[in-house]
Amino acid sequence: MYFDNLKTSEQLRDEYKRLVKEMHPDKGGDVAEFQAMQREYEEALKNLLKKSKKHSVEWQKVSELLLDLLKEVNPTLHKKVKNALYTPLGRAILQLASPKIKELLDLFI
């Protein structure tokens, strides 16, 4: 009801803040309605976190498949990429590159 069609945690947080300002009992809002909104917010946040974890597991599988493919195509490059991913810098680069990798994969999926 309050948080339908919100896709990101930022959207959820922004809408929650807006509703708190509007519905808070100290601002003249109804206590029961405010509590119902808070429960819905907690549920929406929980669902968003579940989706995020599921997405993370799916990306782990995709990255493993890509590494396997790279191993078949170019074993030398595969070894370099795999070793680089296990360094702090490699993990940071991978996190930054993930949105671009996803955009590229979405073209083929």
C-alpha cells in the first residue's frame, strides 16, 4: 500500500522519510495508521534484502560461469583474472565493474 512499486532501498528510504514527516503522531497523524506504515516498511525492507541476497547468489553463479568460459578460451588470461580477483584491489574493481558487466550480460540474456 505505502511502499508498492519501489524497487531500490533508496526509494524505500526516501518514501519512508516522507511518510514519517507526514504521518507521525506528534504531527497530528493517527497512531494506528503510523504503526501500520512502519510494519509495512519493515516488511518491504526485509523483502528487498531477500531479493538482494538472491541477486548476489545469481551473480556469483554467473561470474563462475564466465571464469569457466574464459578458462576454455584463454587459460593464461583466466589464471591472471582469477588471481587478480583474490586481491583486495581486484575485489574492489569487480564491485565497481559489476553494473557495467550486468549491462553487457543483459544484452545477451
